[in-house]
Amino acid sequence: MCIFVHYKQKIMESLIILGVIGAPQIILIVIAILLLFGGKKIPELMRGLGSGIKEFKDASKDDDEKSNDKIQE
């Protein structure tokens, strides 16, 4: 119990240090991304990110189906 309380306190301290991401921080992040990659490169990056997420979801579904098949046998 004492370890859990200590761990929870550390998490809360790190959240206080990091703060909450609000609208001004999101705007700064978007501007930084635009400056780094340019407007033409961003659609390619998002397309790659989307396909990566789709592959991850498909792989996790396959793993779930395989584990369910093993459980039923």
C-alpha cells in the first residue's frame, strides 16, 4: 500500500510539472510542425501515420482472434 501511495504521488508531481496542454500549446505545436515539415509534406506524414495505425489494429485483431481460438480448443 505504501509503495502505491508513493508511486501515485510521483505521478501527480510529474503531471503538475508538465501542466495541462491547452489551446495555446497546441497552436505552438502545429506551428512548429508546419515550420519543420512544410505544408506539402504533412499530408504524406498523416497518410503514413494512418496506415501505421491501421496495420497495428489489424495485427492486434489477428492476435485476439488467435488467442480466442486457442481458448476455445
